[in-house]
Amino acid sequence: MGVSNVSCCRSDILSKNRDSNPNSITLRVNHAQDNDFGFGASNVGGTGSISRVTDNRWYHVVGTISDGFVRIYVNGVLESTSYYINWNIGSNNSPLLIGKQQGDGSQTFFYLWNGKIDDIGMWNRALSQQEINALYQACRIIIQPSNQTTGTNRNVQFSVVSSEPNSTYRWQSNSGCVS
């Protein structure tokens, strides 16, 4: 997930939440609390990361809830665990929203995300530390290509370095994939 400047009190990365729904789940950046990541369920509780979000940097963030433990992992590392006696998440019929939250009966969205979000996944169980670390290590881009400007019909060379020797990289423009 990439981050850009956000000045609000918080920005939602992922939410399955409505104002009055007691069974909500939210992953967000808490700007009022030193730009940490927060994860939780409204009827269970939450936890916050040690890492502080820095603009224009990608993070791999995972939140899990299992057996009363609410955990948050940043870049494959467990950063915080909180324990709650009531840990049954329950279910709700709220839409799953990416980069925003919606109030009850409202068409208005709030806690809008101002940045980039990539590779979202949800499981019907809590992932283990090993599974989370494997997801983080699977194909990390170590060096991102930098923006370049050129004239029409001119060649440009980009370089990408990945931790995975067999990884592939596809360029995409607004008109589709570039070979």
C-alpha cells in the first residue's frame, strides 16, 4: 500500500462498516495518533502499529482476529497484539469498501483514502505469522522504477529490482498493458 499526505483524523484502507453496525471491521491509518496503522472490529476491539506511515512509501499491512487476539503486522513483522474476551466478530450486510467508509443510510463517504492501495486479500480465517511473512516476502519490489519524461517516439529504459529471481513485471498505461 502506498501512502500520500492526508490531513484528516483517519483514512480507511478497508472497511466493512456502517455507523450503527456492531459487527464492523476496519483497517486504517490513524492520523490523530502519529500516523500509525489501526485494525479492529467494533464489537471486539482493535490494536495499532508501532510503525508510523511515511508518505510515498509502500507498506504490507495485515490484521488478524483469532481466539480473542487482535494483531497487526507491518512488512511481515508482528507489531502489536491486544486481547479481548469478547472476540466473536459476527457478520454484517454492509458493503466491503476500499479506501473509504459509508454512514448508515447515507450515500456520503468519509475517511477517504488519499494514496494508492494494491493487492488486497481477505481470508475466512486468521493467517499465521509464517503465512503473512511468506506473502510479504513472495515478490517484493526492492527498487521501483523512477518516472521519466521523453518525447514522442523516443525510447526510455526503466529498471526494476525484485527479491524474487523469477518474478515478472508488467507495465500498464491508461490504454492497457505495454509489452
